[in-house]
Amino acid sequence: MSAVRKLRVAVVGLGIGRSHLLAYRTLADRYEIAAVCDLDANRLDAVAKELELGIATQRTTQFEDLLDTDRFDVIDLCTPPHTHRPLLEATLGAGLHAICEKPLVGSLADLDAVTAAARNAGRTVFPIFQYRFGNGLARLKHLQAKGFAREAYLSTIETSWLRGAKYYAVPWRGKWATELGGCCLTHALHAHDILTYVNGPITTVAAQLATRVNAIEVEDCAAISLGMANGSVATLAVTLGAAEEISRLRFMFADLTAESRSRDQYRPGNEPWHIKGKTPELDAAIDAALADFAPQLESFEGEFAAIHATLVDGAPPPVTLDDARQSLELITAIYHAAETKSVVTLPLARDHPKYASWVPASRSFATHTGAARG
């Protein structure tokens, strides 16, 4: 049996990038951590030491050092949101594949530009959507593939986290120019992606946003109502002022209800999930349909393993720029609906007033009334 070809990856930005590195380390048969990059030399050295990255792993504070196809296959971008488009375009222009954290870019216009750059370069951009890679969620998708959970009624997605003054002391956070948005974009984007992953396209969006918890520019509370193309309805609820953190996904269908019950707010797709049929007969049929379900790698490990299969074995991409578009189109609609106090219809055309930027004209949704807490 021939050896598995390793992909040489460079990780840029060692905040969330540290979590990516931990995942690559568990996939040492598929990835070589060829370089790490961060503007903060102290953090660069600290993470490299903590993770015991040897001398074979390049350390650099200069992104330009990585634009070399002789030494790298993939660049993994974990930098602040406002940097993503130029770094993606530079990566693709150098002939390298890209993995990029959320949000991929700052507008639908930016996304179209990156899509064109990827097409022209003949390279692939993989947006990070690690919530899709959880075995609880995978059981629901397995059932859907076997004919269950087809007629949706109501879906509720809840993201209740706690972020205070210490979190927002990082200079780029909480600002439209650098974070590009608030709790809907930075904290709940992955959970909201699961709604369309399970139930398909959104057709209408109404939103109420507020800045209640922190003295920041962007929103930190949201209540959103959605109409789905399949005829069902959905709600999205987000706050950064919760005393107890949880991400909860609940899907109600004609034949069953599926609910995430993981207490890890960053891995709601992971087990445990509770899937309950409407009748004892349906419960028995669900159990039988799940008999051949095979658990897979989860979270970042699951997505990176699937990316390796795409680039080495020719498997279909696990996540695509179309997935990113669907996610960013929802963000655009949420901000436009909240600003105009209207119901927004999807999809959005290129002539939509928020195509080039979803930032509200007033750059504020409500007067801050809460007290930021660390």
C-alpha cells in the first residue's frame, strides 16, 4: 500500500489558528505543519513551543514568506476578518489553495471577487464551517438521506454566549471596519449555517438587532425570523450576555424532532443529539435506519480530513464558495432588514443596495444600555 501524500500547510494567525494546529497535529499522517505565521512574535514563539513544533516548521511574522508553491500546498488563514480578501487573493495568485476562517470576506462583492480569483488561479478556497462535522448532526443527515426528516415545520437556532470587556479589549473586535459585524457574523454564523445545511435555502428575512451588553459599534443581541423555501419557518436568537453559554439546534419535522444536547457551545453538531419519532413505529424505523451509521472525525479534524480527500484523492469539496455565499447572503439580509425595518427576500441580486457592503449607514442598531463585563 502506498503512503498517503501529506499536504504542506502554513497557518496564519495563531488565535483560532492554535485550534487549527491542534487538529492538524491529530492528522499527522495527512498534513505537515510546514509554517506558522503571526504578527506577534511572542505569540508565535509561545504557540510553537506549547505545541512542540520542531525546527522543520518555519516561524515567520511575514505573510509574504509563505507564497511559495515549492514549500507549501495550502495556506490556512485565521487572521482578523478585514484581512481575509487581500490574503486570499495573494494566496490564490501565488498558486496555492486556501482554507479561511469565518467570515470568509466582508461582502457579496468581495466574495464574487475571490470566486473569480480562485477560478482564474485554478485553485480551491475552503471556507471553515466546522459545525457541519459533528456526529450528532451527521445522524440527522443520514436519516434525511434515507427518507426521514423531509417535511420541515419549525427550526430554532439559539446562540447564547458571554462576551465582555476583556474579549473586546482586542483592538480589532467590536468595530465595523475590522470585525465586519457583531454576534450574527462572528459568533452565530456557523450555527446559522446549519439551518440551511439541514433545510435548504432561506426566502425571507426579518430581524431585530440591538447593542445591549457591550459598549461596541456592532450588535450583540439578535432576534431573527425566517421563511424557508421548503415552506417551513425558523427563528434565530443570539446574545452575548448569557450567564450560561449554549448553542442549541432544534429541528421539528412531520415525522421526528432532532435536537442538539451538547454542552460544548463550540461543537453543537457533536453528540449527544436527541432524535425522537412521532410514534413508537417511527422510533423503531429510525433505529433501524441508523444501524449502518458510521461515526466520522468531527469539528476541525473532520473538515481538514475531508479537505485532504479533495486535494489528494479528488473527492468533492466538503464546503464550497457557494456555501459561503449562502451564509454571507443571510448576513447581508439580516443587516439590511434590521436597518430598514423591512422583510428582505432572498436571493439578493448584484444591484442590491448592500451588495458591496452590509455595514448599516448609521453604524449602530441601538444605544448601549448594558454594562460590559470581562
